[in-house]
Amino acid sequence: MTRTRLFLLILLPVVLLSFTTIPTQLITFTTAKVPDYWPTDYWQTSTPEDQGMDSTYLTALDEYIDEAYLGNPIVSALVVKNGYLVHASYYNPNFGMGENDTRNIYSCTKSFTSTLIGIAVSMGFLSIDDYMIDFFPNLTIQNLDSRKRAITVEHLLTMTSGLPWDESSVPYQHPDNDWRQMIESDNWVEFVINRPMEYAPGEMWVYNTGGSHLLSAILTQATNMTALAFAETYLFGPLGITDYAWARDSQGNNNGGSSLVILPRDMAKLGFLFLNNGTWDGVQIVPAEWVTSASQQHVSLWSDWGYGYQWWVHGPITTPLTSCYSARGYLGQFIYVFADLDMIVVFTADSSIIEDYFYLENYILPAAGQFPSLPGPSIEEIIVAVALVSTTIIFLIVIVLFAYRRFRR
């Protein structure tokens, strides 16, 4: 064997591996089909089977919840498939938890606030590139530096403003909790905006309900309407959301990060609006471009979790089995949008111990034909293993040929 042939044999697996593309996990969402009707006045019901689902899993979900929780901290579970309400369970209707009882949806409010910002952007009231401080010319802003001057609306939407915030390391009722300090202050906007910067804008993701409240205040400054008044005209009205309340700060700004009170089935309407690319009954309520941008990953967090414009983005690697995005609120309030499945799932609860992933992965997604994958090696691991085996085999062949040549001598 010539040295050239020997070199080529050794080089071959390296070349093959270099041309092998290891796929990365991309999160994409398809467009739902045009609905048969629009649930402006009410959701039409259907059997799960008529919408391609297996009702036995959904029945088992109710049985599991009834057996697993003493006192039922789970308030409701709704599933909308192909535009039809195929499952709606209210687990304690005798204790003010029925289908006509509104709920404080806590941080799910953030996704509504973001949607209102998107509508205002489409109407020309503001831009995501506008600077935060420009909306508050009458404030004497403390700790003002180049970093704070650079904060944009988009930084607030993606929670990368650089403003410090801590509402997770201590309980919400603790005096050191920043959310608690904000709501007990005389001026929520000033409390948030006057804080000294911790990072440059865009440098670090920090969960910040105060920043979400600034979005509500910015909306009011830009439109001369409170967030609630703007929603009544441009979102709640078109979607037929009529039963609601929304807390305000002392200056009249609706709480942009929490405290919107609505019905669970109206939570599903926001998901359905996004599922249909911002259209509702022939009207483009929210630009399709905004829906796409708001529900895609702008910030990578952990595993295959990410954050969009006040929406959480989930990939299919871990939970919950298939790509989706969600609004998530304290004490178990959730809106899940499964665009690929044309499905919306809503949970409401009174406890943070609810197992939303468990419900999805063991009951709701299997009902829709989605089952957990059997554990096994990843594509990347398979490619590396094949390359190593190939290299080893070729190396052994070279050794055998070399030994054979020496033997013949």
C-alpha cells in the first residue's frame, strides 16, 4: 500500500464527518386551518373524537385530578381543538370555581399586555425601538446613565432591560421581594424606572414584572388611553371578552404584569387569536408579524426553553413533548398554544403544586396522538458514534494490511 493510499484511508472518516451537519433544534409553528366559526359569543362544543382526539385520556385526566388532590387546587382544565371546546372541567363549582367565575390570571396578564403593545405598534402609536425614557419626559429619572438611556420597548418585552429585579428568591409576601416593594410604593413606575442599572440592555435576561408594568405605562403615554380602555376597544371588544377587571396603580396605570381578572374560556381566546395569526372573524386584530415575533425565542434560557415578547417558548426536547408557547401565571394559571396541533390548553388553579407538564404529557397530548419518545441516543450521539466506529474499522484495516505486507516480506 502506498503512503498516499494509507493517508486517504485515514483521512476518509474525518472528511465524511466534516460534511455531516448535526441538526440544531429549531422551534417553528405552523398555521392553524381557517376556523369553522369564531367563538366571539361562545365556544361551540364537540366530542374529542369528532376532532381527532381520544376522550378516554381526557376522562382519565379528570379522574387523576379528583383522586390526586385533596381539596382540588386545580380550578379548571380546558382543551380547544380545531376551534371547538372538546373538554371543559371545573373541579370545584360549589366553591366559586365554575365556568362563569372569573380568575386572577396573575402573570398570564403579561401576554395580554404584550399583545396590546403589538396592536399599538401596528397603529403607529409607538415602535419597539423607541427608548423607554422618552415616554416619561415629566419624570426626573434617578440613576440615569448611558445604559438606562439605551433601554428600548423591545428590551422590556424580552425582559432584557438590565434593570435589577428579584421576585423569585424570596416569597411574594416578603418585604425584600421587589414586586412587593413596587406595589407598596406610592408610584410604581418611578420605583421601577429609578432603580440603578445592573446590566447593559440586552446583556442578561431577568424575570421582571416591574418591566411589564412599564409596558402598560408606556402604552398609556403613547395612546392617551389606559391599557384597559385600549383593550376594551381593540382586543376585548372584538374577541367578545365582556367579564373582566384589571387592577391599577395610584397613577391609573393598569398592572401590566399581573392582576387581570377574566374567565378561563376568555384566556383561551387569546391563545386562539395567536393560533390564527392575529386574525379574528376576518379582521386582523394583531399583525401576523407580531404574533410570529412574540411567540418565537428571542432569549435562550435553559434546556430548550426560551422567552419571546412576554410569552414562554418551549421546544420538543424536554417538555411538553412538542413545540408550543405559553402564558404562565402564579398559582397555576396557564395558556398553552400548540400551533402544530391546532390546540389550546388552559389551566387555572390555586396552588403552585399543579403538574401542568404531567397533565399534558400523560393525558392531553396522548389524547391528541402525541406520545413520549422511548429513551435513546440523540442524533448527535449517533453521528459521533458512527464516525468513531468508522475510524476504528479503517484503522484496523490499515494495521491488517500493513502486517500482511510485512509478513509477505
